[in-house]
Amino acid sequence: PGQIQRILAHSYHLKRTAQPWLAPVQSKSGNQAKLKLRMPSQSLFSKTVALLFSKRSTRTRVSAETAASLLGGQALFLGKEDIQIGVNETVRDSARVIGGLCEGIFARVGDHSEIEELARYSPVPVLNALSSLWHPTQVLADLLTLQEHAHLFDPAAPPPPNADDLTSQRYRRLVDVRPLTVAYLGDSANVLHDMLVTYPRLGHQLRVASPENAKYRAPKEVWDRVVQLGCDKNIHWTADPRDAVKGADLVVTDTWISMGQEAEKAQRLKDFEGYQVTEKLCREGGANPDWKFMHCLPRKQDEVDDEVFYGPRSLAFPVSDNRKWTIMAMFDLLFGKWSLLERTKEA
Ligand code: CP
Ligand code: NVA
């Protein structure tokens, strides 16, 4: 939990310091005479991060490219049609070659084993940009958004800053959000899996609804990790979406058809019937009347209707804005500062 909080605090710090406007500074005479350009850490100066993406992406890719540029470095997008990996060259050789030419690898893969293999053979750090099992940078943005919106769950918490306030002392620190009851309705996929291993460690209760079928429940390697971290005690799993939203402060969902599962579309739409997040379902299930909504996007109407998705409960777009700052924090810590440390060690 300490490490997660540190990454969130660093993301918030970068968000505040990387604003592209000039902040007024007090001069000795008390006038706001000087203007200071706020600059984030330039830890990627002269460095390149390889974006090794074998699946589509909007948020993760755009966040990564803009974050690398704000840190003074460059992101190199390598789609699966662009390079030799998996066609003319093994993952092992590609990892060694790309890692020898770049300072970090941010990889979106199919099967999770591919990212494990990249990490095994890469001489530089590898960060997961989504795999079949996990989506860690997504959940960091979810958590940052919850902390920024702590006031929505607790009237005593300070409201979030508006753009002009971002530089003020008052918002120097990110506040904690109170322990929440969080409901997730839908498929047991990468985003939920990262929720399972983080939310309980931060004091939140999870209530998950997915159909009984084993393919819609957490796979063994995920559940083993959940148990190993002691998170299982704070997770209630049911097949009834109304049961899942009972007392929920936050309702979360994801697509029912993840990338690569398109052939199962008809079956999945049938199996998830009744799981769509709506006002009616949450009212009938007894959610907290002030419940809020989150979605990683891209979104389909199947899993959440327009009233909720575009309504005042929705935090979906603040989350997508925060993808940039959490990815930037990971790039700074993992690729920027890591290679600096390595070089200092060599010296
Ligand atoms: N949420 C998310 O990862 O979106 P993209 O697939 O567009 O990157
Ligand atoms: N579960 C979805 C998440 C997309 C960001 C997928 O893997 O396609």
C-alpha cells in the first residue's frame, strides 16, 4: 500500500507541476511581478521508451506519448505490424535488441506470458500496458481519481482544485479517500484483476458480480495472488448484480468483450444479460443513493446505459485524463530515475 500511495502522490505532483501555463510568483515587494514556468522532472531527457503494442489503444498510447514528451524524452510506437517480433524474431531476441536501444519498454500484449518473457530477457525495465491478466496503470488512474474526488464520498474532505488552484499550497498533498464499498459488475478481466489486488489493501471492500461460469471468474494465477496478499477477506463474489451493488459507494464495470474475444460476442451478450449498470439496478440493489460510477473505457452501451455513463455520477472521463499522470509517474520512476541510478552505480 505504501508504494501505491507513493506512486499516486508522485502522479499528483507531476500533474500539478506539468501544467502548461505560467504560475504567478510573489516578488520581494509583494507584487506578482514575475512569472515562472513550471517544469516537471526531465528524467527522460535524451532517452527513448519503446511502446510495444500488439493491441489497439487510445488512452494508454496517447498518455504514454504525451507523458514521455513532458519528461523530456521520446516514445517510440512499435505496433505489431511494424517490427519483427513474433513473426521473424523471437520475443527473447526482440527484448534484448529493443532493450539495448531504448531505456524502457511499455508493452501491451496478448497472453500475459509474453510480458513475463519480455521482462526476463530485456536489459531495461518493462512496464505492463495491458495483458490478458492485468492492467496495472489503469487502476493507478482509477485510484488517483478517487483520491482527487474524496469530497464526493465524504463531505468533510476538501474539494478538488480547479486549474487555477493547482499551484496553491492548499493542494500540495493528495488526500486519502475514506474506505469505500466498491461494486464491480461484469467480466473477470484484466482491470478487475488489478482491482482485486489493490483495493482491499487500501482499506476498500469489493463486491463483484459475474456469471457462475468459470471463464467469468478470476483465473487461478490471479486468485492465488489475491490470497497471497490477504485481499480475499475483503472480497464478496456473487452471480447476482443486485446483491453486488448493496451499499455500494462506487460502481465499476468494463466491456464484456475484451480485445481478442470478439468471436464470443453473441454468447457473452447472452451470459451477461441483466448486468448492465443502470439507475434502476442500483436503486433496487440498495446502492448508496450517492453512488458514483467508473469505467476504464472504451465503453459499450451493453455494460452501462447513457444515463449513468454521461450523468453526474460518472467519473469515467476524469479517469481517462488521469491515465497520463500515472503513466508519467511510472515512466519517471521506472525508466527515468532507474537508468540514472544504474548509471551512477556503474560510475
Ligand atoms: N483504458 C484503456 O486502456 O484504454 P485504451 O485501450 O484506449 O488504451
Ligand atoms: N478488458 C478490456 C480493457 C480495455 C482497456 C480489454 O482487455 O479489452
